[in-house]
Amino acid sequence: MTDKRPIDVRIVHQPVFIDGSDLSIPTLRVLQEDGKPYPKAKLPDIDQTLALKIYDTFLFIRALDERMLAAQRQGRISFYLTATGEEATDIGSTAALAHDDMIMAQYREQGALAFRGFTVEQFMNQIFSNEKDLGKGRQMPIHYGSAALHYQTISSPLGTQLPQAVGYAYGYKAQDKKNCVICYFGEGAASEGDFHAALNMAGVLRVPVIFFCRNNGYAISTPAHEQFAGDGIAPRGVAFGIKTIRVDGNDVLAVLLATQEARRLAVEENQPVLIEAMTYRLGAHSSSDDPSGYRSKSEEDTWRAKCPVARMKQYLLLQGWWDEDQDSARKDAHRKAIMDAMKAAEKLPAPPLEDLFSDVYDEIPWHLNEQYEALKTHIQQYPEQYKKSSWRLKND
């Protein structure tokens, strides 16, 4: 194998230590906070139809998050994660992809799935783990997946999707398919070993993958400055020989523009790309979290003023593509659709008990059949310990 290291290098005769403090990675921004594009800003490839679809997905996700968090507080579901404040990251980037590009998400990308066409009924069926849930009730709420929409099922452990994305992208390259994989993760997940292994593999193998980091400043309660000493996540892409860009994650047009170009590099040049989107989680990390214990109200208010949804709305109003009456009507329509779907989903029965054992083997082996029979006998022996609504047999 040929050694590709440069022969002509800069030579010094005194020790020079590099710490990166003199390297400043710029942040791409297209929209000002009042919704007006910067005078010299390059605009993404966007028309009225795409702009309205992005914004309508914003409104749906805001309504979904509001209603589902309330449902968790009422005890109707066990767990939920909101995307409030970060909607521009996943929705804006997904809007730049081909419909059959693979999405490997972390757990705050419900907007990407909604943009692709996941219905409100499908959201509710997964959250309530009923018989119509595509995951057959095997996952926690918000751990979505859809083969039809090219959205890999979410896994709770941080970082697992990163090396998987490289492998999937390598498959695209091997088959000469003109597609890419986008892999979402937070800056906290970038502290996992899988992150470094994935970026190194992607850089060496040159596969069509876009690593999309949502840097919202906190890994649950740990602030970024306690996680790493460097300048965010972007410099790590440079270190691994990967094309890298940092964007304002609350500016959906900047996210769209960066991801459109990243997809071109990935698909046409087999060039992996790292995008770091600087944003902020306005809500709690999850329904189990209380952010007042680790950040101030004034900090939240500062970021609330940079709301990506409000910024995009102003852009649409200035373009003459939207008005306040339409805005109110769509918000009401989304709330009603979510409430109706929620009421229907929570009345449906749980998946049959047999589904705990299916889909692993082509034919269920003897030891799993044995476990199934033992479980069925146990539940029937102690029916008072098990809610009938939470399990059933296929023939019941």
C-alpha cells in the first residue's frame, strides 16, 4: 500500500505545540432573527411548497410535544422527549435529503419522521405500544422506526447508531447507489467511543454519510464546558479528515443549505461530512428531568428569543406565503388531530404475547417456545398481578 503522507512538510527547529486556540470555526447563518435573510447570504434550494411543508411540520411537532408531555404528566404514557427549540435541526436537514436516504436517529428527531410522512396515528400507536404499533410494543415511547420511510428504529444507548451508519453507507458505496445516510446525535453522544470509531472509519473508507450533531449545550444536566475543552464538536471532524461545517441550528435555512451541500459531497464524491448545529433544548431533557436544577431561567429566555419556529414564521410572512389566520387554523387542526388519534390509540389492545418471541428467528426455536409457554402459564396463574389490558393471546 502506498504511503500517502506528505513528503514536503513544514519543518521547524524549535518545539511548537498546537492547541487549536487560534483556530476559529465559523457558524453559517442565513436568516436574521427577524426572518430577513442576510443581504449577502446564499439561500438554499427552496420554494414556497417546501418552505410551507417545513413550517407545517414545525407546528405539528410543537403540538405533538405539548400534548404528549401533558399525557405523561397525566399518567397516560410512561415517558416522553420533546424537540422544542431544536426543530430546525432535524426537519431542516431531512428536507435536504432524498426520500430513500437512510435516517439513523438518536431520540429527538420526531420531526424528521413527521416530515417524511409518519402519520399522527402511527405516532400514537408507537407511544401507546398498542397492537398497531410498528414495533409491536417492544420499545419505550418515542423509539420510532419505519422501514417504509427509511428511518432506522431508535436505540436508547447513546452512540450505537454512529458506526452502524458508516456500515450502511459503505453498503451504498459498494452497490454504487446514489444515496447517503444521515446520522443524528447530540454533543453528549460525541463523548462515546463509538463516535470516534465511526468518524475514523468514515474518513478512511470514504463513505456517503452525514454525521449531524445537535449541540444543544447539555448532555442531560452536564454543560458542554464540563464535557470537553475543545471548540465544540466540529474540530473533531477536521481531525478525522472529514469535511466539516458549523451552522446556526435555530436557522432552518442555514441547516437546509448546509445539508444540501453535504448530501452532494456524500453522494457525488463519497465524502463523509460532519455538521455541527448550534442550538438549545428549550424543554427538559425528558419527562423525567427538571432543568431548573442545572440552568437558569434567564439563559432559557435568551434562547427562547432565538426560537427557530418564530424565525421561520417571520420569513414566510415576509415572503407573503403565510398569514396569521392560516397559522391559527393549522395549530388548531394539529391539536385536534393529535387529540383524536390519542383517544383512539389508547383504547386499542396491547400486541399479543406471542409477539415478544417473533421476528428473531425464521422459525421460533424450541427454547423460545418453552419460555413462551412458561410465561403464559405464569401470567394465567397470577392474573391479579397482570392487567389484562397490557397483554393478550393472539386468539383471545
